[in-house]
Amino acid sequence: MQNHKTTQRSEYDEAWKSLIEAFTADFFDFYFPALYNRIDFTQPVEHKDKEIQKIFSKSYQKHKVADKLIAVTLKNGRKSILYIHIEVQGTRKKDFAERMLHYYTRIKDRYNHEILSVALLTDGSSKNINNIYQFKFEEFEYKFIFPYKKITDFKDQGNLLLTLQNPFALVTYSLLEWHKCNKEQQKKLNLKTRLTIMLLEKGFTEEYIRILFNFIDWVIKLPIDIDKKFEDTILNYQESKRMAYVNTFERLHGAEWMMKGEIKGEIKGEKKVLLRQLKIKFFLNEHDEDIVQNCNDTSKIEMASDMLILGKQKEEILEVLCV
């Protein structure tokens, strides 16, 4: 079973992959402009995610956060193809340069082609990293260097980021502001609301809005009750502005909200049944009933129901709901 951190890492991975795949040219234009100017984006970009999963061993996969392998055509007068490995790193590791070399050599072995490796650091640190792997023995020397960018390189450009139409300007601004929130839920709520309104006012297409909001929604996780306040605020804002796409946000997330409603309804129903069964078999005081009512974890409610069928005592069942 995957633990919470593994699931979060997987979601982060997918969020960045979706962004880069949807806005490949924008990614290079914003973070690596020199490289952007060398690539012919009038030609198709090949995304090789499925192949990269086969290339990297499981032992290395567990350390990864987000990676993309793409093939692009260069603007050099002939149709030259360049493979680019993009690594998005949310936590810093001492062996990062060595691992980047490992990825490079594995991809090189697989394709026998020119490979370029670049990295984007999304943590909140302004410190530079060691982007050189060097081996030296007597007169022999090997050196591997890769370019990288940090989101903190833009920390003093907040006002400028908000004026740019490049989607990664808003992504970068979102991450920079999110790092300032720490664990304060009210600050997170205010930030998520502000970013979403900015996104709606940017004039992006509905597809742009969907992908970018999904990223913002992943970055700024809110408890269900606070998230409901966020949803209400955004819908009220759109209605008050009488936007032409007033239902865009609702359409994009209607299914998700409906699912949330269905889940809440299922939990409510399961709690009602469990409470009734407990009352038939045991005496429940007000505190006992509160324990059942306050549990919103379906797995715990199911476990409690199974324990009731198996003849467990009231205290054991309620303890499961409290954990």
C-alpha cells in the first residue's frame, strides 16, 4: 500500500508532467529562453514518458519527483532531433548531480542520440546546487554539467510575473507565494482564491484554465470545510462579474464537486446505519454518538461495521473511529 508521502509525490509528478506536456514551448520560453530560441516549435514535440519509465530502474524511480523526456526539432537548417530530459525537483538531494548523470547515460544508451539534461528546482530555497558531477584520476578527468533554474530566481519579480501571459509565470508566482503560507490555512485560502481569480481574468482558454487550476488545486490543499468556502467565493465572484464564461469554473469542476457530494452522502448514509446498529446493541451516550458523527473516513466506518458484526465491544469499535 502506498503511503501518504508516496501518493503526494506521485500527484506532484503528474501535475508537473501535465503542465509541461500542455505548455512545452512556454516552459522553455520562461525557464530556458536560450534553448527555446534554438527549438523549432512549428514541428511536433514527441513526449516519451512511457519509454522513460522503462529506462529507469525502480531503485532510481523512488527518488524521482517529476521527469519528462521529449524529442524536439532544432532550427539549424536541417531536421536535427534533440532529446531533452527535464527534471523537476521539489526536494534537494546531495547526490542530485550524480543521479542526473545516471539518467543521462541511461537515456544515451537507450537512444544513442544527443541528449540534453535540464532541471527546475521548485523548493523555496534561494541557495544554488552543485550541478557538476566530476571524476578525476591523475591526468584523467570527466565532468558532467547541466543547467538548472530555481523558482526563487523570480522572487523579486512578483509584479512582473502577474503581467505575463506565459502560464509558467502564474505557476512560479503560485509556488513562491505558497512557500510563504507555511501551515496557515487562512493564508492558503486567501492565496488560492486570489490565484484563481487571476487565472479567470487572464483571458486564457478553458483548457488553459483547467490545466492551470488543477495545478493550483494540487499545490494549495485545503480541508473540506475551508475548500467549500473557496468554491462558494469563486462562484459568487463569477456571478457578480457576469463573466461570459460564468460557468467555466463550475463546468470544469462540477464532476469533482458532484463526486465530493456523493462521497459525503455515502458517508452520511453509512454513519446513519452504523449509528442505528450500535444503538440496537449498545447504550450510546451523547459522547459516543459524537464520535460516530465526527468520523468522515469511509474505511474506518466500514471497519467499525465489520467489528460490530464480529461481536466486538463498543469501546473497541469507537476506538477505531477515533484513531
